[in-house]
Amino acid sequence: MAKTTGIGGIFFRSHDTSALAGWYEKHLGVTELWNREAGLTVFAPFKQTSTYFPADKQWMINFRVDDLDGMMAQLRAAGIAVETRPEEWDAPETGRFAHSRPRRQSDRTLGAFGATAPIKIILLSRQTLAVCPVSALTPRKIGSGKSTMAKRKIAVIGVGKIAQDQHLPVIDRSEDFELAATVSTCGVGHNGLPVFKTPAELYEALPDVSLVSICTPPGIRHQYVREALEAGKDVMMEKPPTTTISELDDLVAYAGRLGRVLYQTWHSQYNAAVDRTCDIPAESGVKSVRIDWRESVRKWHPGRDWVWEPGGFGVCDPGINAMSIFTKVMPFPVFVESSKLTFPANRQTPVDVEIAFKSGQLHKPSLSAGFNWLEESGEIWTIRFETMAGDVLKLENGGRTLRVNDELVLQHGDEEYGLMYERFATLLDRHETDVDAAPLRMMADVFLLGARVNGPDFEW
């Protein structure tokens, strides 16, 4: 019978094919028409639960090299980090191994060296070297295995629950950032560092701190971000970015005029299970989607009356997390068709929302969402997809768990904020702005098309 005689080509997508091809040719000697030396090729599937390479990577390429030590020296001379673990990776029957990892494995837009089909590359021979240049954007310079780049000093403005639970601990662990100060009207500090009542006091006292992460309620975000940009700072914003679309548009334009980096975060998008989900509806089509996003306001915003004031979003504050996943994953444009917003009779923002969506698809998929803020039995953060092929996908736990036909495909811990700060570091390296307004625009449509229903009073 006829059979294959080898691999005829390996293909993957990139935002800049010339730059990525140049990277391979310069550092690895791999050209588009590559005449390889004969040798063994291992072709083997891994179990879905394997931890041998990152769970969000679906395939891996191994390269053989003729001189491992020489290749490692060559990469290191180019500022590309290389890691070896002889006692763990090397074996007589397989050879020596070394891994070179990208600086930003989390980068989702991937820029010049980006590939939408993520790859981990292992340079392999009887002496083996592993490399990941596909998502290597600005490889970390190394000496003794750690970055020689000085950490960037950053201040956190607004020290509420999300800053204390996520931002500050992530900065403490970061290889890229070092906390310089906090700004808190309540005087909340961290690790004995300076605390200021207003951003203006921070800028006057510590003019060399060029980065701020603004974690305030959205009602004052526009003012604070504009002040930071005007003071010459690069800015990272918590979600929701602003209370109105026009405010966000103004900040993007203002940052552009001043030449500053502006980064709008959507933490729920930074999950490997979400990235994996993107591929399936694009390939198999969408028959239906149902979003159920339910949690307790008393747990997540205890005593925070601002969430019930105009511009506070109400249950749409957590609901916009679902929208950020929905707008990222859907393979075609989706629009709000109708919505029903239930307001506590004594409050100004909704506690329960039901939404129907529409699209231009001829088969008219069924698309809906429900948000509720009085769920006391535990968080329900689930998006259920049914494909045209009949498969059922469930994104659970806010995007950290993916099941297909009730079989667990991918599950991981909470790395969202760590990946967001890595993304910010990449944007600073490139001096680029990243603002995705789609979730906010979608939520604005929910309010514009919303039928108001009065419900029972809410008391803490």
C-alpha cells in the first residue's frame, strides 16, 4: 500500500509572516524551502490532560540540532532565554534537552511573531533544544536564568477589593513590575509603601513613576485616566473602562495624541479555555448560545453603594465579563435584539437582566443571556454553546473550564491578572495601545433597548 515518506510542510498563521520567517532563518537556520538532514521523526499524540506543554497549546514542533551547546550560546547571544534541566529532561535513549521560552506566552495578539495557531517548539537532537519563538515577542535577556531588565515602577490608583485581591498580589509576584505607591481616599496602603489621597499628590511626589494601574469605580475613571495621560503616564484600566462609550473614545484619542500607552483590560478573556473555545464555533458553526452569569453582590461588592448608583452598572458589572468572552468567541457579529432589566425599587441600577441577541446568520441561531446578582448558592458563570455539528460546549467557572459533550477538555486555575500584567509589559515594550470597546458597546445596547421592570427593594 502507498504510504507517506515524511513531512512535506508545516504551516501556521502569523500576523507578520516575513518577520516570523526571518526569526526562524536568523536564529535556527530554518528557511521556507528547508533541506533537512535525515533522521528520526517522532509522530505521537499526547493525552488531553498532559502537562508536558501548556494546556492551551494544541501542538508542538521538535527540532533536531547538531550542536546543542553551540545553539544555546547562539540564542543567548541574541538575548533569547534558554533553560536546561538535565536531571529531569535528559536521557540516554532520547538525548539532551533545552527549552527556550518566549517572554510573553500569554500575548494574545502576538504582533510580529504571532501565530493564531500557538506552537511550542522544542529543538531536539541527540542533543535537544526547545524553543518557542512563535509567540516570542521581545525575548527576555538572561544572565543566570533571570531577567537583567530592571522592573518598571507602577502605582495602583484605587485600592478596593479587586485591587487587594488581584492587582497588588500579582504585582508583588511580577517579573516586570514593582509597586511604588498606592492612591486611596481611605488611606489603604501596601507593604509600607507611600499612600496618597489623590493622583495629583502621587504625580507631584513621585514624578519618576511613569505607570499607573487605575482600579477605581468606573464613574471617575475617565477623569483619572485623562489626568494620568496628561501627566505623562502610561495607563492600565480595570473593567468596565468608563461609564459611557464617548468617554472611552475620548481616552483612546487623547492617549494617541499624547503618544501614551493605554491598555483596557478584560480579565475573563485571559483564559486558555476561552482561547480554545474560539476555534470550535469558528469551525463547527453556532446553533445556539446561552449565557448564565449569577453571583452575590453581597459577596463581591459588600456595602459598595456606588454599584447601585447611575453609572455603577449594577449586575451588568459582572455581566460585562460574560460579554467580553461572548464578543471574543463568536465567529460572526452579534447584536442586542431586546432586554429586560429588573431594578430594585430603591436602587438605580439593575439586579437582574435578561437579553435576547440577533445576528445576520440565515439559520438564525438562538442567542440569549441572563445575569442575576442575588445568587447566594455560589457563582454560576457559564456559557453554553451548541454547534451546528451537534456538539455542546460549556465554558464554566468564568472561562477557566471547558467541557465538550460533558467531557472535560481543559481546566486551569486563575491566571487572568498575571497574564494581563504580562500583556501590559508587552504593550510597553512595543509602545502600543490596546483597547477593546466591544463588550462596553454591547452592554450599552442592553441599556438602550432595555424594558425596565421594578422589583423588591434591596438592602445590604
